[in-house]
Amino acid sequence: MDVYKKWLNIAIVFILSFSLLSPAALADTQQIETSELESSSPIKSNGEEASVFPEITSNTDEEVVIDKSSLQTAIEKAEQNKAPVKVSDDGKDIDPADYWVTQTEQDVYTNVIVSAQQLLADEHAIQEDIDAKVFTIENGSNKAIITSESIQKYLEKNIKNFVIQSEKNFKIEVPTSIFSGIKLTEKEQLKASVTKDAKNKQFTVTFEIENADGKSKSISIDKEYLKVTLPANELKSNTVVLQLVGGEYKPVPHKIVNGEIVLFTKTSGTFVLKESTVTYKDTEHYLAYKEEIEFLASRHVIQGTTSETFEANISITRAQFAELVSRALGLQATGENPFDDTKGKWYATEIQALYEAGITKGSTASTFNPEVPITRQQAAALMARTLEYLNADVKAGGEINFKDANNISSEYLPYIKLLNSLDIMSGMQDGSFDPTSSITRGQTAKILKRTLNIAGIM
């Protein structure tokens, strides 16, 4: 990436300088006399060539911050100024009214433009170098230690992510935004590691603060996630990852793609690889939701009403819906429960976590109405806020054409437009959206899986 930065630095200066200082550019702002043209000609009075390009100097040790907008503007100006310039190799038969360069200079100038365009197109490589600081662990080790001094130094440079990687073993991506709420003393340091237990098909992710005495305290992440990537060779298609907490399996956002496990977690923990296939006898009657139900059930996100039945066509309450979303995202409550009507209930913690994440709201400041069926427009709001919480790069496209669009509350209309454009919620078969009707368990499974897929965490 250092090569990219050096070249880009030179290219920006080179193109901007020539595009702004070339005779063609100057001609737009002032009248140039023939004598001035002769004195600024690429051919000196003694017949020797003189370059029209300014001398370029660059401190290659200095870190370059890429301003892509400026580079694009420079390229456009350079292209515009290139057209009026005529080429002459020997300087003969030159019309003083024209501006010209040697063929060699023209070729160099063209090559610089092409190089700059290639750098501009290579957005991923450039951006990755700016956004991330990579810490490579030596082979044979499974942990990284980052001092508080180093963390502060990189925060001051606006580094957005730490990437801790062990070749052919694992990679942990840490958003540096999490350190805004953590005060590290001079003697404290960050410890991150992945320990594999092949015999038990599990691995442990450690992410904690360690003091000078070797004592550690765990870190719980608020809005962001640790992204852990491990090789996953020869896994069966029904393999899932579950978090082992107090002897129980809990869902954790993850994908298994292209021979890799990609895990999203907010805490340290032990994670188990498990072959899991969950089916219900009655889903054969609801084939429109069967795949989504089984996908989420195998990951312990959703459960049937019994071990054999799912009952996809019955409505789902506000508490049940909130609990599913909270479990799917792996959220954890940290503050005080604001809702009096959920305290002491089985769903209290999940609703509180979803509220703290900004995904759900109460009916009032102190009530949630947990046992009331959630409406379709309320469900749409929660899915749209989930996408926002996960920083999904999505936006609404076009208007909605539901025949009952006038019945949609203005509060929920933007959410429904977004979900409709993403094909998460596309309305009923009769062309309506039916905003105030309750949503069913099967419909919930379908829109939740689609949302998680689009956000890229399942």
C-alpha cells in the first residue's frame, strides 16, 4: 500500500500542477503575447528542449491522506487541457497562437492520467490502507497485545479499525470506535486472541483489557461488533456456530461462506461448531416460509410452539418479535429497564437490549405493551432500524403502490418504502400492505432472515 500512496501523492501534484499551469489553462484568464509564448516555449532560445512540467518533489516517508474528490477533479481538468495542446518533435513550423509540447512529454502526461485513473478506481485498496491498522501475529502464537500508547496513537490518526491476523489461522477486526467509551491507563493493554479446540469442535475468542499485574477485565461492545474470521474446511452444509453460555447454546450472528467462518460478536466467549437441522411437521403447509423458519430455528434464533409444530399462521406479539430480533443480533442489556410492564418477565432483558440499541420504542416512556400483537407497519419499523443499526448500505428506491397506502401512518411510511424496495416486505397478494393488521410467525421469519442477509451478518 505504500506504493499506492507514493504514486497517488505524485499523481495529484503532477496533474493538478500541469492542469492549472499549462498554457492552455492560462489562456482562459489572460491574453498571452507572442513574445511571452516564445519565452515560455518548450524549445529554449538555443534550441534545447525544456519541459513544461513543474519539478515534482515528494516526501515519500510522509503518510498521504487520499482526497478522491480532488483527484477526480484534477483528472477532469487535465483531460480538458490536454485537447488544445499540439505536439511537435522538432519545434519547426510552430504557430505562436498554438500551445505545444514534445511527443515524449505528451506521452508522460497521458501515462500519469491513466495511472491516476487506475488509482482512483482501486477504491478498496486505497481505503483499506487508510481505515485499518494491521497487526500480524507470528506463526505459532494465538494472541496479540496492543499497548494503550499504541491505541491512542492510532486513534489520533483516525484509524477506524484494528485488524489482528494470524496467517492461515484467524483474523479479528476491531472497530476503534469502541475505545471512545473505555479509559485505559498507561499500564493497561488490549489482549485479543483465538484459541481453537479441534477435539470439541469449538474455539474461544478473548477480547479484554489486561493490567500490569496480569489481571484481566472483559470488554462488552455497544453498537459495533468484533468480526472474527477463521478457516472452515470440510464442514457439512448444516453446520452452524452457537455461543456456549452457562451450559446453554445461544445464537450468534455468523456466516459460513467460501471456506471461512465469519463471526460477529460483542463479547469474549466460547463458540461451538454444531451440525443442526431443525424441521417442523406443519411447515409443509406453509412452504412460503419453510426455508426461513428452518434457517433461523437451526441457529436457535426462533423456536416452534412445540418440538414438532411451528404454527406459522398465528400472530406474534410485540414481546415475541422484539425477543427474536434481539437474539438474532446477539444484543446484551447494560442499563436499567425503562418498561414497568416487562420487568420480571422472560422477555425483559431482550426488550431492554433492543431498546438500548435504538431499534424499538415503548408505547409510552414506561410501558411496552408486550402482549399486544405487533402490527405489520411496526414490524417494518423494527426491520428498518435493524438495518440502520448494522450500518447496512441501503436506501429506498421509488414510491410504493399499495392500494391502501393512504392507511399507512406517516411515521412508518419511510420504513415501509425502504423494506419494499429491498423486497423484505412486498405487501399482500391482493396489492395491499395491510399496515395495522398483525404479522404472523411465518411472515416474521421471512422478513427477519431477509434483513439479516441484506445486512451481511447471516
